[in-house]
Amino acid sequence: QLHVTMSEKNELAKSLEMVQNELQEKESEMKREISEYKDRLLQAEKEHQDRLTETNQKNEVEIEACHEKISSLEHFISSQKLEIEHLKSNKEQLNNSLKEANQALGELLKIKVR
């Protein structure tokens, strides 16, 4: 009986040791997998951050180009408004000169008719 019990004990001890070894192997494998996933996650986050930074830089350049274009267009519009005012003033002066010339011509015609 003692011999059978001792034999069973030894078998159970071997089984326990095998189970513990399997668990340690699984634990090691899981730790390795977790480490790999963490590395992949960090790499993905870095790539995402790099793309985000690159996109932000491109957007800033485009925004600056748009600001410059807006400023240029505003300057052009301003100069066109000044040109329009200048042309209106010239038109008014020409109209006044034409009016005076017509009046003078009218006076001359009256004098000639007399």
C-alpha cells in the first residue's frame, strides 16, 4: 500500500512538474507576444505621429501660401479701386472740359451767326 501511494505521489509530482513547466512556457510565450504587440503598437503610434506631423507641416505651408495669395489679392483690389477713382476723376475732368468747349463753341457760333 505504501509503495503504491509513494508511486502515485511520484507520478503526481511529475505531472505537477510537467504542468508547471507548461504553464511557465505559456507564460513566457504570452510575455513575448505581449512584448511584440507593445513594440508593434509603439511603432504604429510613431508612424501615425510622423504622418500627423508631416500633414500638419504641409497644411501650415498651404495656409501660409493662401494667406500670401489673399494679401496679394487684397493689394490688387486696393490698387484697382484707386485706379477706378483716378479714372472717374479723369472722366469728370474731361466731361467738364467738354462742357466748357461746347459752351465756347456755342458762344463762337452765336458770334459768327451775328
